[in-house]
Amino acid sequence: MPDLISRSSGSFNCNVTIPSDKKSTMYEINAEGGTFSKSFTDFESLYERVKRHVPATIDKPPKKKFLLGESKLSEKRRAWIESLSNHLLNNELGNRHVQEFYAPLLVDKSENRIDLGPSEKRLFKPDDFDYLSVIGKGSFGKVYRVRQKKTSKIYAMKVLGKEHIKMRKEEKHVMAERNVLKSNINHPFLVSLHFSFQTRDKLYFVLDYVNGGELFTHLQREKHFSEQRSRFYAAEIACALGYLHEKNIIYRDLKPENVLLDRMGHVVMTDFGLCKEGIKLKDTTHTFCGTPEYLAPEVIQKKSYDRTVDWWCLGSVLYEMLFGLPPFYSKNQKEMYERILHHPLQISHLASQQSRDIITLLMQKDPTKRLGAKRDFEEIKEHPFFSCIDWVKLVRREIKPSYVPKIKNDADDSLVADEFRRLKPDLGSLMTKPGATYNETDTSFEGFTYIVPSTLEVN
């Protein structure tokens, strides 16, 4: 059998043939690096794990249809596998699922290591990227839309100033953010970290570029969402929170500004700077942090609190999606805290009984009575408000969003807020300085430097 995958000028050209044994479900692929056989089911499973990185031009896996003959089905599947493999091998080699699946084609036996082709094999530095525009700004730095020079791939890069972080004694929060991001690889509703590196005075997170706009921006433009649309977003957010809770992480900063939409209209949560690690179901913590409009009563009172603060925030965001403002909003922060602590929750009777009920239960001022207090995410899923949600399909991103952002391509930044787009990247502060060294040990940020494991050489 001739080689079906060959390397040329640092790229893959993948061809797939229909199995010669018509009864076989295996598809054989070979190349100079090795051979492997996979069933169509294996390719379907791979697709489920990486589909957020697959362009819309590649269809879903072809299914059996009435009146569609076996030979036509096999041909459709062959073509689909070919398109999928070409995309993944040429664009997503930094993804560990792609790396593991296609490993027999990538192994260089003479050196017993993975040949990553166009992927990076070393630690990074600022000069490895073009800084295209500013897409966000925080207390410690900015977020940029960047293009990796070697691969031309677009990322979001969060750049933080070390001096400011140290002055405010926020080192632990930054390292917690890095640890949480590291654990998020390929979760459908959480932004993923690809690389992190540091210079003497800055920290760099290289993340998924998610360009469908902030939930906050869409909400400002449309004033409020329908119940169906609000339920969809709330369900995807709840899935992400449930995943973090399974890993004993409290998010603590859920708000519309921290929820992005991807190009298909699905939720992607970002900004993990206030996450708290190591919090099991009944464990508590006490740090006062979060955003005033969404703080749970126990946080304002500086009491110990548990993961149910995230469910309070979910109730607040759901309320805001339905009615346009957070439930206890006031321009006066002291008055807003007073309302959160002591005023009864007011919910319009124009809302459905199910939406009123779940918001009321999520926003119980007593955290022991709050929905999620006993069985966490399982209680959220079982509430009648979500009775029409197929949770298995939801986490597979098989439920079609009712709203799809209008963007031209994966690099489009037209839905970034104007206040950020007006800013220009300060290249002088970002780029390499003569004689500078990178990724050396900094005791305040020890272990910060990171590359997705699949981009490292295998010993």
C-alpha cells in the first residue's frame, strides 16, 4: 500500500482509502513514521473531543441514512476522515488529543521522539508573536489578539506586570489562574491555555482566541434575552461550573463580562484569577473577592463560604439575562450591599414560574438552603427549568445556539468592545529587549512557564 500521509515543507497531505475488506470497519493509514488502523467510531470519538477547534466547513461525522447505500456511505466517511485529518494534522498538533490519536504517524523512530512539524518545540518568548490589537484590559495588564509567527495561528495573549502583582500580593491568585487554565484543556465551555511564559518583568498567558463577543456586550445591545436563550447560556455556564467543582475549584467571579461566545454561539468562560483551588463539597474559604453586583451575602458579611457562592452568581447572571440588570443593582455600592443582605428578591411575574423558581432557589440568602448546597451541579440539572435540556448533547455542543455571532473568520475582532479596540499595543514594552533572558526561575512565580504536554519532545 502506498504512503497515505506524507510530509512536505513542514505540512501534511493526508489521503484516506476505503478499507479493502468491505466488511471491515477499520481505516488504515500509513506514512514513513509508522502505520495505524482506526475504526470510524474512533474518528467520531476524536471529533467529539476536538470539535470546538474544527471549522464549520468540515461537517459532522456522516451517519447512516435511509436509502443511502453502503458504498456511498463509505465514500462520504472516507472524504470526511480525509478533511478532518488534514485540518487537525496541519493546524492542531498542539492539541494533546490530536497528538495521541495520530502518534504513529508522528514518531521519528531514529530519535524516539514526536515530530511536531509546524508546532513549537521550545519555550516561547514575546518575539514569537505579532501583536495585532488590544481585546481586553484588567487591573494587572492587557489582553491582546496575537498571531504566532511560525504557525500563523491566532491566539489571545494575556500579559500581566509582575511588579504590580507583587505590590498587591496577588502572586497566589496568578498561580492559581495558571493551574486552573492548565486543567481546562478541551473542556467545551472553558477557555484553554496553550502556553505560558515569562520575562523578567511580565507574565504571558497564550489562550484560545474566542471572538463571538462578551455576553455583557450582547446583553447591553439587546437589553435582555428570551427565556430560551437565557436557559441555554445558563445551562452551558452551569456545566462549566460543575466541571470546576468536580476538580475542587470555586470560580468566584461569574459575571457577563467573563463569559464569551465562540464563533458558533456557545459559551466560553474566561478569567480564572479569582479561582480558589482545593475546595471540596463541604469545605469553606473566607477571602473577600468578586464583583460587587454578584457577591453572595455570606461573602459581603466576610463569613466563611463554600462552592454555593457560584450558584448564587449563576442566579444573578440568569436574572440579568432575563431582565437586563443584576437583581439588587444600585449605583451606590453601600446601598447595593444592603439590598443583597436584607431586601427580598423581586422577580417580575412576566417571567415563567420555572424561571422565577430556579432564580429564587439559587439566590437563597442562607447558603445551606441554596440550590446546589447538598448535591452541587446534580441539583441544578434536575430543576424543572432545565427539563428540556439534554445534558449529554449540551456538553457535546450538539444543541444548536439560537444566536450565532456575525463574524467573518477566526481572526475577526469586530465584536471586541470599542473601548479596547481604540487602544494600540505598546510594542516597546512587549518585545524583546537587548540581552534579555526568558523563563528563568522567579521564586514568586515558580512553575509558571508551561507548554501543552503534546508540544514537548517525548523521551
